[in-house]
Amino acid sequence: MELLTANGIDYLFRWGHVLAGITWIGLLYYFNFVQTEYFKEAEDAHRSGAIQKLVPRALWWFRWGAMLTFLSGLVLLYNRHAGLTLDITIGALLGTVMFLNVWLIIWPNQKIVIASAQQVAGGGEALPEAAGAAPKAALASRTNTMFSVPMLYFMGSSAHLPTGFLSDSTMVGVGIAAVIVLALEGNGVLGKQGPLTSVGGVIACGFVLTAVLYGALAFL
């Protein structure tokens, strides 16, 4: 049976990687393009109810989708370590940073926001740290949304339109692309939303970043 061969098992991991990735990125877009915009207009009671009952469910699928995407991606990278393209290298870097943002920034801070809403609903006072936790989670989520645009491009182009393979002559472009990604991640941890505040802004930044990273890989 072809499915039980090495190629078949590799494909099963690729299938799982795509399914988990759809779950993860789909919910990322839901949070940023739908839920965040709704919360800006919702009444306090409706917002509180959603934070207590809807958001935890969505975050469960969100964070575990990210985990399965990351782990299955590691397996796929291991199977192809001898022929890594420039595209998959940067795509994997973006995906890894996004995964870390989910588990180290977004989820820990969202737990505080949820706990605070539950405490207020029970007649208590809001947790004082919730006021700072919400913006931290929002900035990391906006950063992930921006990163998702080039990440998805390079994941696809690696198989269908690669810019080249890793070698000594291509490391300058890879290094510059990596520095750009890490600098933007630094802003996502310690900076401000800036143009990422609006839906249109985060989408535009995603496409601009894709073009900049592509230029670094293709021409440097």
C-alpha cells in the first residue's frame, strides 16, 4: 500500500500540516478581522459574555492548531533537510516566530483577560494586570497576521516557485530577511501597533513585507 511507504507517511504529515494550519490561520484571521472589530462596537455585556464563553473555545482550537502545525512542520523539515530552499527557510522562520507568539504572548495574556472578565461577571473587581495584557496580546496577534501573508507565500513558493536553495552564496539574502523578521518581531513584543491598528493596515503591511522579503532572497 503506497500510503504506508515513506512517501505516503510524508504525505500524511503534509496533509496534517495543512489541516492544522488552516485551523490556526483561519482563527487568526477571525480574531483580527471579525472579533476585534466586533468588540470595538459591542456593548459591555455582550463583549464580556463573548470573552467568557466564546473566546476560550476559539483560543483552544487556535493554540492547538498552532502546536500541530509547528510539530508536523518540524517533521517535514527533517525529511527535507538536504534540499532546503530559501523560501522554506524564511517560511519556517516566520511560522516558528508566529508559533512562539501564540504560546508565549497571546495565550498567556488572553488567559489574564478571560480571568478578569469572569471575575467581574462574578461581582468582583477586574484584575489590574488585564489592562496591560490585552494590548500585548493584540499587538502579537496583529504581528502574526502580518507575518502570515509572507509565510503562506513562501510555504507555497518553496514547492512551486522557489527562489533558490541554501548555499554560501545565498546566505546574505537569508540573513537580511531574517534580521527584518526579527526586528518586526521585536516591535511585536515591545513596540506599538502603528499601521497594524486597522484591518487594511495589517493586510497592506503583510503584502509589503512579502515583497521586501522576496527581494532580499531573490536579489541579494
